[in-house]
Amino acid sequence: MSTTETIPSPDQTIGDPNAPVVSFEHVSIGFDGHSVLVNISFQARSGEMVIILGPAGCGKSVLLKLANGLIQPDAGRIQLFGLDINNLSQEALFDLRSHVGMVFQESALFDSLSVRDNVSYRMLEQGDNEEDINRRVLECLRFVELEHAIEKFPDELSGGMRRRVAIARAIITQPQLFLYDSPTGGLDPITSATIIELVMKQRDVYESTALLVTHRLQDAFTLATHRFNLKENRMERIENDGVDPNTTIMVLKDGRIAFTGSLVDLLRSKDPYIQEYLA
């Protein structure tokens, strides 16, 4: 049964700040009689990043759609900011998504809109005033170093630039949770490194919470072993071969969690599947 919780505006904190931002409890889902995710349980607390790895077809993108309330699980419970999203009304769920920034695998920009209008789309939907919109659009485009492209259209941009615009669009309302669906998919290694640096910048400068799906081990290793230095405006290796304590790796296999823990634990795992996956 749907409830009618009142969701705070994006500049307010939702619920208990000590509660997990995302919580999956024994979540399962399948399509056409085929199980996609089975008994998935994990949490991401404020400021934490969970990197979700696994082969194609293991349910990584489905997990993000569940986290955003785009689809409903067959079993189990999903909470965002302490709210059970399975029991929210459509209106409350729509409001809740204003606290979530989504970066889709293929950027999902509107081809007929300029960069400015793509980035400002959510603020325009909310009816924000033009002065605030212009200020935030410039701030977000500067964050991704694309302010010079504000009047361009998606077909005038490279794949990497489109992905940076998608990140700018995701951060414009200063959401408390980010969902990244293969943000480096289809990009060359140099451009991929740029995108991962931007993801790291968002994580470390604003201490945001994130779920990030990727098939690239290099993305996970870089995010776990580097931090963004705002003063130097670049990412740098954590001293003494350290790892970021707020970054967790989760590996899926056949719709189930095969591993969850730190990068160090992942590399030390004796599980044959994990060893084969890392090889």
C-alpha cells in the first residue's frame, strides 16, 4: 500500500543522518521466469561509495534501477534515506528522486536541447528562477570543465564530453546520492580516466554517497587507491599504498553477491571465482 510521506527539498537532509543512505534487504527480482538478482543485501552510508563489479548480464544495471525506484523487486525491501521506496506513492517517489543524481550508461542527453538546457532540465522542471538556474549551470559546467560548451548541442560533443555533461546534469540539484551506470563504458582509456577523476572529485570534495556500476577493474582500483586534491585540482595516490576507507567493492556472480569488502580484501580473496575474475 502506498503511503504519502512528505519528502524534503533537495537542500534538506532526509531522515536520520546516521541511517544508511541506501539499504537493500534480501532483494530479489526476475524477468520472464529468469532470476536476475537473488537475495541481495548491502548498505551504503553517508559519504560511502559502493563499486559494483561483475560480468555482463549479472544484474548490475538492474540493481541501480531498483535503487532509484524505477522498477520494483519481487521480494525484499529497499530503503533510501530511511524510507521504504516500495511503499511510497508515485508522487512521493518522484520527489525522492530529486535527492538522487543518475548518470546513465550512454549519457541519455536530450539531442534537441543545448548543453545549458540539458544540465538545467531538472531545475526547469522544479520551476526555479532563471538567475539561480544560470548560476548553478555555470557552477556545474565549471566543475566538469565544460563551461565553454554551454551553447553546444549533444551531436557537437565527443563521447567523453557528453558523459561530462551528464555528470553536470546529475549534480545540479546537489543530490545526496549518486548512481553511476558504467560511466566509462565505450570510452577510450584516457577519456575514461578523466571521467573517473570527476567521479572521485564529486566523492571527495562533497563527500557524497554513490553506487557505481562498472565492468572495468581499473575504474575500481583507481577509485579505491586515489583521492582528489582540490588544491592541486587533480587526483593523487593515497600515501603508503593506502586505500580509501569509505570505498567498498561488491562483485556479483549469477545475480548473487560473490564478494563485498575493501580492495585489499578483494585482492587477498582465495575464492576461485574472484581469483579468475581478477586474472
